Amino acid sequence: MKRYKTLLVFALLAGSLANAQNPIVTHMYTADPTARVFDGKLYVYPSTDIRCEEGFADNGFCMPYYHVFSTENMTTWKDHGLIIDQTDVPWGNPKGFGMWAPDCVKKGDTYYYYFPAPPADKSSFRRIGVATSKSPTGPFSVEKNYIKGIEGIDPNVLVDDDGKAYMYYGGGENLFVVELAQDMKSIKGKPQKIETLPGKYKEGSFVFKKDGTYYFTFPHAPGGSEEIAYATGTNPKGPFTYQGVILDRWKDGAWTNHHSIVAFKKQWYIFYHHHDISNDQHLRSMRVDSLFFNKKGLIQHKTATLRGVGLHPIDQPIQIDRYTTSKNLKISRIKESNEVNWQLDYIKSGSEVSYNAVDFSSKKVKNVTYKVSSGTQGGLIKLYINNQLITTTQVHNTGGWNNWQEVSSPISKKIKGVQNIKLVFEGGTNYLLNIDWVKFN
Ligand code: FUB
């Protein structure tokens, strides 16, 4: 319990975080991100993973509360702090640790926050509750009872153009849809199975409407772990025609993925999660990538990136291991105790790394600095911007691969605007050097 309390106190602190890289939040574990745009701002409602201690675990996860995050530019994220804790749910088990994937929608001037939780009456694995607020960041007031007539995980709500609202939910062979009553806190009619989806395990429904088409998107495990797939239809209750996979399953053994899809400032995005920071698939972190549709309205397959989206502010070090592209090098953690820190390693002569969308507009840069280590003879780092060689930096032996030093070179050319940078490495036949970060000043 102590650890949960400690984390909770830490997590209560709200603040701004600049992170135009994946994962987008690194001060706590966030999973199952549902992104929504309200009044020109993007909000993300994820669930929270914490480290399990004895008595905490629920299906391997420990998920006691929810935060909400927002951004105006996809680069700076604000943590608005705790919005609902498991002890705030009158009908929930206060020690259930099973606050799984939530959603939040606006109807009229009210924000409705839907979340699954293990009920104290043990009537089901999960019931779905609703909380309301006049602000997207709360405070939310949780309804006394769960929504009667439905049970399951991963609620998702679509408010259609005609004002009717539909809840999609469930995990298993079947997913369900039910219309919500006017009050948004109870159901109208009976839940029905979503027909014509492919077989095997499915969960995490996320439905959105674009140009008159309903996109029914869902994590699907047709064998092994989850890929993000989708189907389309012309009616919110289906039937939907299966269209294929948006994001492939993880290749590193992680079982879950869970996503949402949203348009913000004329760009579509897919939010999803992976366990980058923790290396433990029960401690996940949310990510975002841009998403595109083809001319027929079909979603183009997406490869998850480390770079993510957003302009990289020039006053922030570039964690270059979150690269856009790389050639002949690897990434690894610098040390396990510092969970967010990675390095570029196995760099040889001819290795390359590129990093897109660095925003040089706010200051004039005169130097580039690299944090490096080398247990061999070292090598050269050539910095290219716009395919133009800007400067070359010599790295010598630093006294071992764990001995880090900062090396700098002057930049004489004027660099303006948003640029893609590229580093090319040259040297002998051994591994040359490792890099932690790159800074411009
Ligand atoms: O985060 C707990 C559960 O794992 C979610 O509810 C599922 O969608 C899966 O991501």
C-alpha cells in the first residue's frame, strides 16, 4: 500500500512536459489512451499502470486511478493530475486495481467520463460507471451506481450527428453496442453483438465517423498478441465490413495494444501504448503517430515510430535514440535504474541516424554538443541538415563504454525554421562510439 500511496502523491502533481517523442509521457505509466478534441485542444484520457505489490494484481495489471493530459501543439503535454481514484467510486471495489480503459465525450455542456471497474457487489468482472463534469479536466462527480444492463470492459462512446449516443464495449469473442438514453447514464434498449467482425479475441472498441462512414476499430488477437484492426459500415450499430490491420502486433512479446484515433488541426493521429520505459508489459506508456487515409477513405497501414509527432523544441536535448530512421546501429538502455534513458550503440563507420522536425526558429544556434562514450578509438560524427554538411565532431576514447563525456563543435551556418537532421558516422573498423543525446545551443 505504501508504494501506491507514494505514487499517488507524486501523480497528483500537475505540470507541463515537453515530449515530442514516443512515449509522450514518461513520469508515470499510462495505457489505453483515448484522445478527444474539445474546443480546439486535444485531451488524452488514459488508464494508469502502477507496479504491482502483493494483493494489488488484477490479471497481471495494477490500475488504481485516472489522469487526464492535454496538448495544444502535440509537443508540450500537460498532466492535469488525478481525476478519479478507485476509492472515489461508490459502487467499486476500493482495492480492485482494475480501472481499465476509459473514454470521455461531451454532450451539451457536460463531459461524460466512462470507465470500467470491478464492482464491490462482485456481480461481474467489470461494470461500467459514468462520472460527469463541466470541464474536460474535472473535477468529475462519479454516479452512485454503475450503468445497469451492461457488463464488460473498455467502454467507448460515439455521439452521432443526430445527437444519439452509442456505447461500444466488451472483450472476448464478441463486442457489443447499445444506445445510451438521453441522460447518457443509462441504456436505451438491449445491447447487441456487433456482427460480421472476424473471430478470436477482441477488445478496446473505438468508433469514429468520417465522411458518413463509421470506422469500427479494435485490438484483435487472431493468434498471439493484439494488432489494431478495423472495419467500416454505414450504420453505428453495424454490420461492419472488415478492412484489415492498422498497426501490427508487437514483435517483442507484449500482448496488449489499445488505441484511439482522432483528427486535430487537420491531421489524423493514432494513440496507442507500448511498454518502452519499463520493459514490463504490465507497465505501459502511451504513444502517438500520425495516420493517413487513402482516396477511398481506407486507413493506411501504420508502422509504429519512436520519433512520434510534434516539432522538437531546440532548447530541449534530442534523445536521438527516438530517431526517425537509422542505418547499421541499435538502441539499448543506458542503465536499468534510470528507466527512461536509452543510447544509440553498435555504431560503425557508415552508420546513420536521422531525426525529423527540429524547430530551430526560437534561437540562433552556435554549437552542437553530443553526450558520447567510447571504449575504442572513437570516430567522427558528421552533422547534416537538409543534406548539407554542417559540422564534423571528433570523438576520442572516453575511457570505456560507461564513461560519458560531452563533445561539441561550432556551427557557423545560420540554421532557421523546422529542419530534419542527420548524423553520419565515420572511423575505423571497430565499433566507434555510443550517443546518449544531442543538444544545440
Ligand atoms: O489496460 C487493461 C486492459 O488491457 C484494457 O482494458 C484492454 O483494452 C487492454 O489494453
